[in-house]
Amino acid sequence: MSLADRYRRLRAKIFIREDLFAEAKATIDDATKLASRSTQLRWDDESLYRVLIRHMAAQGEQLRAWLQLSFQPMAGDVHRGVQLSLFEPPAVLPEPVRKKLGYLPPYPLLPDQQAQLVNRLAGTHIGRGNSKGPTWKWIPLRIQDARGAKAPRPLLNLIRYAAIQARENQSAPDDQLLTAGDLFAALKPTSTSRIEELGHGQRTGESSSGLAGCASSNCPHPSCARSRSHSLFAPRLRRLGCGLSPTDGN
């Protein structure tokens, strides 16, 4: 606060969860002064799916090849003249920086392009009867909280747990990585992880494991111990013919 009052061109930015900020305002007097200078960040569906693409691309060459195939316009696509692609950081950047940035997702990622990605990931529809709906809309609805707020970590956990389930069942159609059943099975461990995270996990500096397999011995999914340090999608990708060698992704 004192720096903000003293310097016009120097500002500090602090990123903090809303529940932790609310707790701080209730226990720390000066924290209330930050409320008028704060703004809330909201994740929309496009941003969430771009985060998912970024994490999938980071898993290895096989999954990047699958993503590139999934970006190809389908017959009848209104954007069939637009070829989406992953972007590599500029070559002028130092290699450590390029490696840290990783592959960047396409932008913009329009609603029908989000649908195309999810259709090829887990099928076009999920549910039965009156509750049946498009999978690409179902996923964001299932990870939002009671206030309608969404965050990347529950999305990544949902896909990661679904991938673990898919590896166990091996029931996905030839052109998909996941099934609706895999996603349904992933809901419970995803919710458990989110509850633990909001309760205490992220206060101790625990980091998200993304899609690379869980690093925690307390993971709620019974199969997670067998997924550590392995690409969850690798066996499926090999059968789909993605990647350069049969050993990639192990």
C-alpha cells in the first residue's frame, strides 16, 4: 500500500484465491484496504479449453500429434477454411525460456472449435434422456462451483482422472481417447481433490500435477499410483497411430 501511494509507475500484483482473500480481510485489518484496488479474474470456457490444450501439448510428441489431427476442420465445419495449430515460442528467445513457455494453444478458440476438440476427445454427447447434452458444454458445467465460478485445476483433474479410468477400461472408440463413462467416473475424485485443495492443500504450497500423473500419495483415485511419471494417454495414442515411435510417451 505504501509503495502504491509513493510511486505512480511501480505497482505490485498479488494473485490470491477469493476465499483466502475473504479470510484475510476478516483477520487482518490492512487487508480490507486492498478491496477497492482489487479485481476478480474469471475463467471462461475458451480460456479453460486453451489451458487444457496447453497441458495436453506438454505431455509429449504423441499427444501433440493427436491435437494437430483434432484441429483439422471436419466436413461441414463453418470454419473449415481455418486450420488451427499449436504455436511454438519464437526462436529468438533463449532455449530455457522457450522450454518453460512450451507449446501455445491456438487463439481464438471459437465455440464450435471447442466442441470439435472435445468431440474427438470424449464423444459428442454425454448423459441419458432429458439430461443428455453436448460433452463440450457438460464438462465446464461439472467443474463450476455453486457461484458458477470455474478454475483450470478441476478441469485438468477431471481429464486426468478420466484418462486413468480409460487406461483401465480400454473401452473408448477408435477415434476417441475417453468415453462418457470415463468422465462420469472422474467426477468423484475430481470433487474430492477440489474439496481437499480448498480446505488445506494449496495453503501449504502444494502444486498441481496437471495431466502428467499425480505426485501425491494421498490421491483419491485408486489407480493414480500407477500413473506417476507416465503419459496417461500413451497406450491409446499408439493404437491410434499418433507419434513417431512405439516407445514415445512412456
